[in-house]
Amino acid sequence: MAASGRDNRMYALDGLRLVVALMVVFYHYVATADPWGHSTATIFPTAHHFARFGWLGVEIFFLISGFVICMSVWGRTLGDFAISRLTRLFPAYWVAVLMTAIVVKTWPVVSDIDGWGTVITNLTMLQGGNNTPSVDKVYWTLFVELKFYLLMAVVVFFGVTYRTCLVFCGVWTAAAALAPVMGSELLKQFAMPIYAPYFIAGMAFYLMRRYGPNAILWTIVGFQLLLSQRYVDYRMEVSLGKELAESMPTWPARLVVVAGFALVGAIALGAFDRVRWKWLTHAGAITYPLYLIHMFIGMTIIHELRDRVPAVPLVVMVTVGMMAVAWLIHRFVERPVGTWMRAGLKRAVQDVRRETRPGGARVRRDGNPPEPTPEPAPAPAARAAAVPASVPAVPAGHRDAETLTLSVPTGLIPAPRHPRSGAGDGLDASRGFPAGPGA
């Protein structure tokens, strides 16, 4: 039986978002050498073995994002969807970019910025498309998210239904599978063969949540799980370096991916519906700003204090501090600025809907119908040509030449068409859950 269109909040999903965010933090603070000046194998002899796989939190983020975005688009217009994503992503991102830029420019110990032009370009979140370095390396995932949103906008444009979502999943699967051999850089950029399996599987899991599992949805999930394994080796090389990645087994990373699929699937099927801990809502809310600010800012703090504070307490202190700052960003930036932006963008969308009606007819701001534009009187020859052949010629000397024209039989002259009122769709009050790493 189909689930209701407006599902109750899934607290377990918020909890999973916090877990995977901390996986990424753990990876940057415990597994990478940048903040410590040398390998962490001697600093965290046991923990670094686990921290090396924390980068897989990004993959699970994408899986969650597919689920959440598919859930949030139902009943929304294209304008509604764009507003929800813009107001969700940008307020915290702008603050994170400026904070990180100031820290890195002041203490350039783990990274540096070429100039403020780079910072300005980063504020658009489009630096990934024009070869501008990101102010913080974690921002690469946001460009992936933006491309996913653009693809979902196509689904919203054509109308979000069970069938269109299934067709979209099938077409995207085929495009992602073929993109590496098609020779089209444009197709490869938007099909995203490395990350598409996670988004598509997340969408399929949400469809299970909404309509119940069936053979088609399980087939989609199964294919995505298999396709996701194709790029595990590559992701290990990118995240750990080729030399270290080749010396390590890949089965732990593959197992983490399988576990991520299993957890999201269990949440979708209701296995954790009894989890109703309110604090998970707040925990999930800080994951996005935490992800944005933790890397270079946290690494810089560790670098400056590593000789004065023991390693384990230092990592705990910096992690807790970053979570506190993330909460402040959420409470005093995301919520108020997002609300302000949402109200302004809603008014702008309503202006567009009010000013433009189907067929291009414009409506006056006072609500009255547009005044008809008088047409110039046709020349005598043109007027004669416009009279239908069935209308008898006007007798010479007839005092009312328009009388005969007005007596044309019904049907020869089409009735005037009145533009339909352009009632705009109301905005969905439900924001849904914030999306993945970029969301």
C-alpha cells in the first residue's frame, strides 16, 4: 500500500547523517598527516586504521541525499524546488567560505589561497565548473550535489510521479554506465558515473518508503550497489594516495558501502521508525555546517596546538568545538537568513506567476484585466479582402456598411478567447530534511 505523501520525520536518518559527518571529520583529523606534520600511524596506532576509511562518509551522504531530495520534490513546482535548495545550501556556505578564508589567510599552515578573487568565485558555489580552487577541499562535493539537483529539476519540470522517477532512474543508470566509453565530456560530467549509483539507490529507497518495495525497486538498488563497487579502488587512491591505497585491502571500503546501503534501506522500510529521539533532529541540523567548516579550520587549530595539547584530547576538543560553531551557524545564520531568503524568493516567484499567464498574456498589478490595445483601422482594400466570401457585397449607396458584416452567420467568425486566470501553485510548507553533504 502506498505510503502517505507526507511522511513523518525519520529521526534515524538524522542520526545517520551525524554519524557519516563525524566519519569525515575523523578521517581528516586522525588519518591525514597535514595537521600533524607527519604520518598519524605513530600518533594514533589503532585509530588511524579505522579513520582511513572515513572518507566513505561522503558516499553515504550522497545515498542519503538521493533519498531526501526524492522525498522533498513531491507536490512542488520547479520554482518551489529551486527556492528550497538555494535557501538550504547558501546561507551556511557563505559564512563557511568567509570563515575558512580568514583562517587560512591568517595562518597558512595547512593550506593557502591565491587571492580574494578565488574567495569571491567560491561564494557562487560554481568554482568546480571553471577550474577555480575551492577555499576548502570538502567543497568539491557541493558541485556534485548541484549537478544532481539540476537533474532532479528536469524530473520536477515534467512532473514528479512514480513512473517518471522510475524512468529517470533507468535513464540515468544507462547514461552513467555508458558515459566513460562514449567520449563525451559533457555526458560524463552530468551522468557522474562514480557517484550516480548512490543518488539513484537513495531515490529507489525513498520510492520503497512511499509505495512499498517491489521487484523493480530492488533491481534498481541491486544494480546500483554493484556499480558502486566499480570505483572503490579509484576513490581509495584519491583519498589516501596511490601508494597507500595499493598497499591496503579494498574489502573494508566495500563493506562500508554495503553497510550504508543496508542502513538506508532499513530506515526506508521502517526498521527504525520507533526511534523518536528529539535530539537527533538538532544533531542532523548541524551536520551541513559542520561538514563545511571542519577541515581547514580544524586542521589549522590542531597544527597550532599539537605541541601543547595531547593528541587525543586535542582531537576531541577540536571536534566538539567545531560542532558548537556549527550549531551557532545553524541557529543564527541558517535559520534566520534562510527564512528571509525564502520569503523574498517566494514573493519573486509569485510576481513572475502573477505577471505572466499562459499564452503570454500579462496581468496588471491592480488585478484588473489588461486594457485592449486598439488595432489600426485596415485600409479599404484590406477591409474588403477580410469579408468572407459568403457575405454579400454591400449595395451601392447603403447607409450602414457595417450592418451586413455584423450579420455573418454564427461560426464564420470565431468567438473571442479570454485568457484563463493564472493561479500559481502554492509553496509546499514542508522543507523535508536537509540534503547530503551539500545539503
